[in-house]
Amino acid sequence: MEQDINELVETGRYQNRSEVIRAGLRLLLQQEAQNSAKLEALRNATSSGLMQLERGEYDELTSDDLAQYLDELGNQASH
């Protein structure tokens, strides 16, 4: 890791090791924030889906129905 930091400084993109570390930390914090937001969205979608199931708001599909539905989605996505 130290060699990687030194190489980045030597390229001139960063003036010193601290700048490299700060840039890496900023990226890590951004990634953590994005992951937290994605997890929260997933939790909300799961909760919403479970509530819909409890209210009976769903369609039962046979395997043939599901295959047809997925084919239609694929066709829509390719256009």
C-alpha cells in the first residue's frame, strides 16, 4: 500500500501522501453513503412488498405465465 501511495505522489497527481490518503478516504466515505442509501431503498421496497402481500395485492403466476412475462420484459428492454 505504501508503494502505491508513493507512486501516486511521484506521478504528480498528488503533492504528498496525505493528499492521497484524503482522496482515498473521501472515496470510501462516498461509497459507504451510496451503500447505505441502496440498503435503505432495499429495506423500503421489501417492507412495501410485504405489506402488499399481506393485503392480498399480488398475482399468482404459473411457470408458463412467468416465462411469458419475462420474455415480454426482455422484448421491451431490447427496444
